[in-house]
Amino acid sequence: MQLIELIIFHTSAHHSSLILLLLNMIMPTAYILLNCELGHENEIINELKKLPGVVEVEGSYGVYDMIVKISADTMDKLKETITWHVRKIGKIKSTLTLIVIEGQGT
């Protein structure tokens, strides 16, 4: 049994905020800055929200059109989601992926 499953199995609903804090600390996370074709932002946001591990999707002003936060159980799953799901969505022109250094800054 993985650490994440063990934590969830042995805690009550009373400790749910502690569980979420622990999961965020040990789960690989990435932020993806992306550019898309003009006028397709809402379509892409809806597609991104369907993907496993997508925590947040926000539109942005500036060089990039949106920012996406993704978490996964393992680094391999995180990379798989980014490479084979996010980057394959039609109308996305480019991505810049920033993988978070676990434990730093929290």
C-alpha cells in the first residue's frame, strides 16, 4: 500500500484538511503555461478540466493565454498526463511546463 493510500485509510473525516495538505506536499505537481488559438480558450479550458490530475485552470493576460496546475500520484503519471493528454489537445499552440520542486517553499 502506498503512503498516500495508507494516510487516507487510517484517518477520519475530521482530519481531511491535514490529508489534503500532506497530499499536496508529496504529490508531484506542475504548472503549465500555454498558448492557444484565438477564440478557443473556453473549449480548451473545458477539455483540460476533464483530464485526471488537473487541479486548476485559469485564463491569463500577457505572454501566455492560460495557466494549468496538475498533480499526480507519481512523476511518471504527471509526465504522461502532460505529454499524452495536455499537449495533444487541439488548438493549443505551445506549452511551457514548470515542474515544482517537492518540499521547497511550503
